[in-house]
Amino acid sequence: MPKIKTHKATSKRFKLTGGVKKKMTQRKAGQGHFNSRESGNTKRNKRSDIETHDSLVKTIKRLTPYN
């Protein structure tokens, strides 16, 4: 049985947590540029990771089979 190729962009954007339930996390959007106009609270809130929605997890796991 041949190996399945990992979708590299997906593997860089999503991470599995180390807990028992193995939840998937991702970075919040909008951190690339044009951040000078945003308040300090908004910039601080965007630094944290969020949990990926359940409807996307199945697709992401198919794209990253060895994570």
C-alpha cells in the first residue's frame, strides 16, 4: 500500500493538541498586515489560537493523514 501525500499548506496551518481528545487548533485570521489601525485589544486577542470547527476537522484529517 503506497504512502499518502500530506497536504503541506494544511499541515502548517492546523495543529493537533496534546490532550486526550486531540482537538485541532488554528491561528486567528487577519494578522498579516494593516494592523496599525487596530486597537491593542484586537491585536492581543488575535495572538491566541482558536479551536477549529467540527465540520472542518474531518476534511483536515484527510489532508494530513500522519498527524
